[in-house]
Amino acid sequence: MPPLVCTLGDLLLDVIVRLEQPLAAGADATARTTLSPGGQAANVAAWVAELGGRARVVAKRGDDDGGQLAAQRLTERGVDVAGPLVFGGNGVIVSLVAPGGERTMASDRGVAPDLRPEELEPAWFAGCRHLYLSGYALLREPIRFAAARAAELGREAGAQVCVDLSSWSAIRDFGPGRFRRSLEELAPEVVFCNEEENEILGGRVPGAAWILKRGAAGCSFDGDERSAPPVENVVDSTGAGDALAAGWFVGGPDLALEAAARCVSQPGALPRGG
């Protein structure tokens, strides 16, 4: 049986509006609109399931239509959805993609950052081999306390705790020194980051394997330098790092790079066709 990967963070509804003509004030613009699950934790879980692993996402969800649709669509992709379901609005991200490919996002995380440590159930982490924590979960309260509790429960279940730094700009706004202290207290076994996130953090955290994503230049898997496979047509780089993390969990560096290359060859962050 493949190893179970648990992810903790956001399960949002992703609304992607691909404009076929520029927006103009007071006028209509034709577009193609798609709905899908979103959020970093959800993306990683979806790719794990697509690549042949077992995946469970732990997230606080709203009981509105957006929350129900996001959970249903992720379940259809083979992901086990866990976490408290509460009265309130689920998170929604609206992405406007201009005809030239430029993307503008409006993010509403809804109830997701309100996840509390006491709401976590040990059974959600039972049998977990890898526990993936989205860096966004370390930037708000009370979810960052829930992330710390999840790390405890994951380790009790025998899981390796992994953190993705997620966003250099979010770390900047939170405070790099403050974020680094939180990360050191969490003491993850593995850290995923890109070069901008690595730089603003101030480099490696002692004791963690460092997976440094370099985009088209490839990836350093804790010093094991790998080139990215060739991609004929880069369509959308959104979610490539999430696919890479999922591939690493399921099959190591080779599958990680293959998954990232597959992701950038298609529109959107989730595996296409799921």
C-alpha cells in the first residue's frame, strides 16, 4: 500500500476567469470560467493522489456552497478530506487571467485560518508517513498553533514533518526573523522553498533537509542537484512547486521533477483530467 501523505492548510474554491478580451469599465468582456478545489494543501494532496499515493487534507471548511463544492471535487480526485466543518464562508480565490497571460488574484481565505489546536483529531494523522504543512498556515493565528499541534500528532504517528515556505512576500510581511523562529521551534525534517524564500529566510534551518526549487533551472534535493526535464510549451507555472512536493513524497526526486514539468505544461494548479 502506498504511503499516506497528510497535508494541512487551506481547502479553497478556486475560480479562474480567463479573459478573452481586456476588461473595460462599464462594459462586458467575454471569458472562460472554471471552478476547482484550491489552496496549497489541497493542491499537494490532489497531486499525491494523481501520482499513485494516498492523500488526506486537513482543513477548516465553511458549510456554504463553496466549501461543499471544493470538498466534493477534491474527494472525487481520490483525496480524503478531514477537518472541522463550521458555519461560515469557505475561502475563495478568484484569479483573473488577462489575454496576454498576466494573472491577478483576489484571495479570501474564509474560515481556514481559524483552525484551532483543540479541533484536531489524532485519527486524522494515523498512518501518516509525511505531514506537509503549508507555510501560509504558519502566518496567521490560531492556525499556526494548530500546525504546531499537527506536527506533534504527526510525529506521534511516525510521520516526517515537512514545511513549504510558500511565499517570500508573506514572510516579509510577517517578519523574516519571527517566521524563522517559528520554523525553528517547529523543527521540520524537510523544508521546501524557492530561491526568493530561501534568501528572505536567511538560509537553511539546522536539522532540516533543504529542497530548493529553481524553476526551469531544476532543483537541489538537499545538495543533490538535478536539472529540470525539458518542457516544449510552458502554459502555466501555477502549482509547479506543489506538484514537485507531491512527486517527491510519492517517488523521490525523479518523480518530483516529472510532476513539476507536467504541471507547467497544463493550465491550472491541479492535475488535468482529474
